[in-house]
Amino acid sequence: MECNHIPRQALGFFPTPLIELSRLSKALDGPTIFMKRDDNTGLALGGNKTRKLEFIMGDALAQGADCVITAGAAQSNHCRQTDAAAASLGLDCHLVLGGEEPEQTSGNLLLDKIFGSHIYWAGANRKGEDIPKIVEQLTKQGKKPYVIPYGGSNELGALAFVEAFKELESQRESMNLSFTHIIFASSSGATQAGLMLGKKILNSPAQIVGINIDKGETDKVPFDQYTVALANSTASLIGADHQFSETDLTLNSDYVGEGYGVVGTLENDAIAMTAQTEGILLDPVYTGRAMGGLIDMIRSGKIKKTDRVLFWHTGGAPALFAYSSDLDMMKRNG
């Protein structure tokens, strides 16, 4: 595997911590649980997108871009980290956000505005459907825009998680650990594709388990097919002799609930339990749902007490403030 020829711009603090969640494990009477703290990457309050942006922004700078454009939901963690990265590099940032502008600004959206992003509201089009016309407008103004895909999920974003898997393996070996499962929120594809490829390259026995966050499709392609195709194209990018099929993909869709960004009992309970046993904040959209899935799999016996689990915390805590009306911690503690 060779990626030294691919531009990379340092943006975060790595390696991120690898810690044991002994109190959570005890509360669940469950397996040994560790957490990879990508909420501590440092860029704009952290998150896993910082890893992807190191390669994506490296490419943008190499191509001479003077501005970047990407898309997401109103509380997108990807957009928040993108505009912080752009600000640190002297690039203008344009965000195409789903929905309508809220009356009150909070959470990630507040940070987007603090970082000085240009924001366009796109209604139902939260995955970048309106980007081409904005690129055309910017080009006519003499700008050199660089398009960052939804979630930072392309081959460069996936490559970042091949590198992240290498980082994890180095930590695991130095701490004399082993994992049976690696659990994480899977939404736009690159994190899972990169971890799948990293597992293959390093011949890891750990099962890569994505908890599906979103019912939607990516570019009209079913999400499982898209993720497998991305793993294959990333392998080609770095000259890795690996090919994947859908049988290599473990994507658990049992916890999608009412859909993307709809917070229910599963997320509420997981956020509360993790905070009150470990002092760690999850987010309401991604890690809250993924941890809720992990807790259910432990309680239902799908993950056994003898297993050794890594939960990859992908960040997102700033969104908690925007979801205060959906989080019933005060009510249950009152």
C-alpha cells in the first residue's frame, strides 16, 4: 500500500486516545468495551471528519482552490469541521444545508456562522443536490471552487480511515489488546469503507460493524452497494490488491428508527448511560444511535460477555444543544 504521493494537510491531533469504558461495561454486565476518541481530534470541537479533511483539503490546495463547497443537514458535523478547516487554511467555505433557516441558531449551525461560512438553505436537498449551480455561480465570479462530497465520503475520505485503522492497530499492539468487534455510526460510507480496507490490509480478525444511521440512498445507489464500491475504488487508488463484495459488509440497519436525525428512546438512553457512567458525551444523531445499537446487541446476547468491543466515537457533541427539546435528561432526572 502506497499513499505518500497523495497530498495531506495536517489539521488534527493524532493519535486520538484509546480508552477502556469499564464502568459502562459493568453497568451492562457485558463485554470489555474500549472507545476510540475521535471526538478529540481537536478541529472545531473534534470529530472523525477531521481525518478525511486532511486528505481532502490537501487535494484542494494542490489543485489551487480558493474556496470549498460541501453539503449536509443543518446540524452537520462534517460541515462544521469543513468550515473550520477552510478558515485555518485561508479558504472561503460555502455550505449547502438541508431544511430552512431556523429562528434560533445553535449547535453546529452556530459554529458554522462563527467560522464565517456562506450558507445556502436547500430544503429537502441536504446531500448536495444544489451544489452544481452554486459551483457555476462561483466560477462565473472568478473563483476556483473545490467540491467536497457529502460527508467527505470519497476515496480520499476512505483512505483517511485506512490510516486510522493503522493508528488503531499500533495502539492496540502497544496496549496488548485484541478486539472481536469494531462498532461505529455508518452514514455516508467512507468511514466503513476505509475500515474494511484497513482490516484487509492488516489482516485483522475484528468484525467491522457499521450501525446504519440513515434510511436514504447515496447518489441513487443503495448504501451497501455504494460502500462496497468505495472500498474497491479506494483499494485501487493506493494499489492494494483487495476486492470486496457485499458479503464483506456488515451494516446493521435495526436501529434506524424513524429516520435520520429523529431522536428517540434508544438515543436518549444511550446518551444518558454513557454520560452518567463514563462522563463522555455522545451526539443525538450518530454516536447516540450507534451506542444505542451496541447496548441493545449486548443486552440481547448478539454480543457476548466474552467478546471485546471497540466503539469508535466519531464526535458530534455540539449538536446536543440544538436537540435539547428532543433529549429528556432533565425530565428523567427531575
